[in-house]
Amino acid sequence: MSETVGAEGWTIVHQARQKHYDDRFYGQFLGTREGRIGGAEWVVGRLYNGKSADDGFRDGEWAYSRRFQSPNSTDSADAALKAYVEMSYDTFVWDRIFEQRAGEAIDRHLAGPEVDGAPKLSAGWSESDAGHRVPAAGSTISLPFHEAKYYLLQFLRSTELGAKAHLTRGITLDRHQAVDLVTKATGPVRFEYGYNTYWLAAEES
């Protein structure tokens, strides 16, 4: 989902809304825009309570919101996602895969839309040094460029704990640098994040 609401120009990255037992609809949204001090700014907002699934926004306004912006836009997105999940308990939209779906929506937004003529690449990751055992790894087939970027962002998100990046601080890229490298990539890339290696690669001819 990607739409702009209100005069402030927020792009809605994810929203959820459903009817509660009191016969009213509750919901929330996650949005982003270019920050006024540089980097992306994120907002977590609560939709208006109403009698319809479609009346959560009123003239581009919302009932409650929190905004997140720091020098590292990835930190802002991560903080917004945490707050968004916490809010989901109060708006009655939480389920066991809520955080996963919201994270996927963020990564889809960061990967950007497909561009005609962009190269096809595969996305992948592997433990950089697994010792004497076969390293854990994952990869995709060759995909449209921005789809491959999306899957690489997903790999970064799902393997973050195992990458143990806090143990390699100052040696490899940090999370913000890794995400930034992927989102700005215009072709194949390969980098170390924590104890893992990640890449976008072209098919060998």
C-alpha cells in the first residue's frame, strides 16, 4: 500500500482496521515522509474509531500520532515499528504475524517501485565463517531488481539476531549502513553485516 494523506504528505506504508466487539471499527497506520532535517521521518497514528471500515481518516487527519526521526533513518523506522506493534494491542488489530507483516511493508516501501529496464538480480546471505560446519544461508532466484532488493532487506531483518552485529561494531557495516546500501543500490552489491555476508548478484553467463 502506498498513498498520500493530508496536507503534510505522509505516505501510508501499512494500516490495519477491524471491527471490535462493541460494533465499532478501530485501527492504526504507519507512514513516512522526507524529514525536515534530512532522512526519513516516520509516524505511527491511530485511526478514528467509527462505524465503518473506511472512515478512519477524516480529511487526512488522525486521532493520535507519534513521530520518529533521528540522524539514522533506519533507527527511526525500527523505533516506529516497535511503537506500531505496541499500539496494535490498544486498537485490537494485533495478531501473531502483525509485526512480520508490518516489517514486510516497510521493506517493500524501502525497496521502491520497479523501474523499466532495471537489471534482474538474485538476493542472498550466508554466514561468513561457520567453522567446520556448512554455513546457514538463503538465496532467491533471479528477480526483478526492486523485488530482489526487497528480499535482501527481508534477509537483513530476519537474520539480524544471528548476525550478532553488536560483536563486530566498527568492523562491518552497522544496520543503518547496510539498509542504506541496499536501498541506494543500482546494481550488484556484496557486504558484511555482523557475522554474515549479504549480496545482490547477477546471473553468471
